[in-house]
Amino acid sequence: MSTIATILQDEISTATLQKGLYAIAACTLIGAAAYAGYKAAEPEAKHLPSHRHPESNEQIEKVLELLRLDDEDKLRIIMQSLEREMELGLSPATHPTADVKMFATYVRSTADGSETGQVLALDLGGTNFRVLLVDLLPQSKVELTSKIFVIPQSIMLGEGSYLFRHLADCLMEFMNKENLNKPGVRYPLGFTFSFPCKQEGLASARLSTWTKGFTCSGVVNEDVVKMLQAAIDEKNINVQCVALVNDTVGTLMACAYKDPNTEIGLILGTGTNACYMEKLDRVGTWDGDYNDPKQVIINMEWGAFGNNHRLNHIRTKYDEEVDLSSVNPGKQIFEKMISGMYMGEIVRLIMLDLIHQNLLFIGKCNGSEDFKTPLFTRGGFYTKYVSSVEMDEGIGFSNTRRVLEDIGIRNPSYDDCAIVQHICKIVSKRAARLAGAGLAVLINRINKPNVTVGVDGSLYRYHPRFKRNMEKCMQNLVSKNIKFLLQLSNDGSGIGAALTVAAAEALSNQEKSKRSYPLSDDGSGKGAGLIAVVASRYLQQLSQSTSTLHNHNNEKVPTQFQKHLSTLQSPM
Ligand code: BGC
């Protein structure tokens, strides 16, 4: 970045001169510009100002050309390559060196909407961390109480033990506020931990690598549930972590709670990743039993696709720069082309390149103070700006003007706004098409007549046309005999962890004697088992369990039911 910034300084006076020249050119060449600008343009190009010098429009298009993924054949090649990487991850021989890890979770089937009860959940996946109390109510209704806590940068980059202590502190604060401190009650907890983990059981998972700006030391290869539990116990909080889930799995579970066709969970937020239900006979790495249901949710960790250079043919110098200046260079290459943590930065780098070529903000970047503005600072252009800019319709550009003022461009011209919007559209469309191609691989592989994808994440949620762009490219990439539905999954990462706990609790109660289960031998199993009420269709015939539910007043209420055991696979 500094390279561009340095060169830019030398260019400032030239830029002022050129401003005048462009003004003259703009007056005399309106007609020619309009004609040439539109003629060769792709759909987005019509948003480029027509009264600019045609050459400048062409130059801008040339810069942006490499970011276009409109060619369907290119997407099909990417799809084939992803499927090959998936096979490498699923095969025991190649798994250790595979980039797309395809971690088998221990979740074997989805919730069926009958689970009820009150469960605590922690959701750690980005700069924000949430503590939740999830009420699973009859008829798939869910009530949430939650509090967001910030994870300071010093903790994200510090020692692992501090991170887990911070989580335990936040949990304690939340529980005190919600009066969840009844003596003698051990509260079960679901932990949504949205980083790549090799799961060794429902409540045992080793971190394989950090992503999304975290680098806490002493955590990679360690069991994060153990680390969290140690921090909880250190503070004498009466909580037992019963299940760890990835946010994609939580999203799948939460969506399936309402729609039984849900087979895929997708996150498009700070990071990106997908999980899906895979047949056991295709999971070479599976070391559990082959009982029904012969399936398991696979946490793909698709963000790492491309780490082995498989995506080099579509990467641009901006992608390379984003990667090199990240805390994990060479890693999460697919994620860095798609997700919210990086999209704004890609746009910023393109803007700087255009400034350097005197194609953008002409005459507006003079003065040394400019270099202290967000536009010239790494991370200074947020992905939420991309969404905001793309929300502008017509020629007013009110959002875009506001965003540009925020990053230090005073009185942006109509041209400036149009060009910035054009850049945002191309970068976000590329991301949507990449994610869409990835989803098409999964939907075709699942090959059922109706497939619902549960989707969550701020990028998907707040970007005005991400969903539309994904759907558009998927129409042609998904087999014609399959109908797919992209379904926004509200609060999936928190609710999903709670659902997994609810099911795990039932499993614990029913299977204690048969299986090694984390809660069964520490004496706290009973206490922890006091929350989940699982009223499934199988249950009428089952005897009354010892489980207890906390009602809304936090009083213990005896439960009547237990859940069918096949929901979850505990470690063998
Ligand atoms: C993580 C995944 C996670 C995704 C979305 C990625 O960086 O590796 O585990 O699911 O972000 O939060």
C-alpha cells in the first residue's frame, strides 16, 4: 500500500494540471465519450460517467477487467477444481496436506423442530463475541437474549489463555445480569467457535489454524473446549461446555429446524465457509460408526481453497496485496476474495490504483494531510461502505457521497461517485459469483430435488444484491433437475449451538451407559443434563427422563421427553 501512496505523492501536482485538461475534454467530447463508453461496456459500465474522456473510461475498464468473472466457463473450471480439493480433504491419504480440510463434525442429522428448552451459547467468530441465552420453544419458535462484547485487538493477537479468560469474564457478566446463578445448577453451554477445527468429538476440537485476524498464541493444535472449560472453572462459573460447533453447522442446524430440506450451511460475513450433509461412504476420514443415519455434516473450511495456487489464474495484484498485508499470508485465499474482512480493502486498493493513474478523485488528493485519511490507511474502507455505496440508485449518490466524505474526499464529483460505485459492484459481484459457484458444487453433489441452503453473515445480510448475484450465476451452474433455495438463517450461529446442546443432552441421558460422553464421567452430567427438553416425534414411547428445564423465570421444570439418539454421534 505504501508503494502506491508514495508514488501518489509525486503525482499530486500532475493531477491538478490534469483536472483542467479533463474539464476541457469533458466539455468537447461529451457525445464521443457517451458513445465509446457505452459501446463496449459490460452491464455495469453504463454507470461510468458518459461525459468523461472515453480513454479514461477505457483505462478504468482495463484495470477492472481482471476482476470480472462473467465468463461461465471460468466458473466451471473453478467448480471442478474445488471438487477435486474436496476429495483430497475427504481422503485419509491426502487429508493431512489438503487445503480444503473437509472436517467431519459429529453431527449426524439435523434438528427436527421439536427440540425445546433453555440453553446458553457462546458465539466467537470475529471481532465481536456474543453470549446468548436461547429459548427453544414449541413449533420451532426461538427466543433469544444476548449481549455483544468486543474482543480487543490486543486479545486477538495476544496469548490464548487471555482470550479464554476474557470469554469466561463476559459469560460471568451475562449470567449475573440474567440471574443465571442458581446454586447447585450446572448450566450446559454450546460453543460456536468459527475457526477451522479438527473435531474429535462433540465437545472436543483442536484448532488447526487461526483465521480472520486472530493469532492468539498457544491455541493451535490444542483442544479449545478444554481451554474454555479451564477458564470457566477458574472463575467458578457453574457451566459445562457440552458441544462445539462451527458457525456454518449452527446455521445449517438452525435453518433445518424450520425447513427439513436444509442440507447446506453457508456463512458470508467477516469470513466465509460452508458445511453440508455428506454420505458416510464418501467420507474416507470418518472413524465413527456406520449406523443410520449414514451421513455426517462436513465442515468444509472452503476459505482455504486456493492456498495451493489453484486460484492464481483469477487472482489480481489487489488480491495479492491484501494477502501479503494480512496476518496470515498465503492462507484463506478463497476467503480473501469473497468475505467482508477483505472486500473493502480490495476496493480501496483499486481506488488507489486509479488515483495513481489520474483516473479518480482528480485534484482532490493534494496536501500531505491526505495521507492520514482513511482512504490512504490500510483497512480504511470498510466492507459496509461497499453495501452502502451499492444501495444508491440513480444519480444522487447520497450514500456514496457520505462514504467518500468519511474516507476523506471532500465534495466528490459525480464522476468520482459513479466510478467508486462501479468498482464496488464489480468486486462484490466477483465475490458473489465465486460463492455461488462453490454452492453449485455442493448442490449438484447432494443431488436431491429440493435443496435449501441456510445462509448467514453480515455481507449476505446487508449487501443489497449479493443474494441476487449469487442466484443469477447459480441458475446456470446447478443441475436443471434441482430446485435450490437460499434462506437467510436468523442468528444461526447462536441458535445452532443451542440446538446441538439440546440434542446432545438427550443423547447424554439416554446413552450414558453405552458411550463415552464428556459429561458422563465427571459427575456433572446430571446437572448439565437438566436443561434440554427434547420433545421429538419419537418420544411418546420413551420413559420419563431425569432431565429438567429452566422456564422463563429460571425455575427448574421436570421434563417428560427424550430425543431419539441418532441425532448426534458421540466420540467412539
Ligand atoms: C473460518 C471458518 C468460519 C468462517 C465464517 C473462516 O475464517 O475458518 O471456520 O466458518 O470463517 O465465520
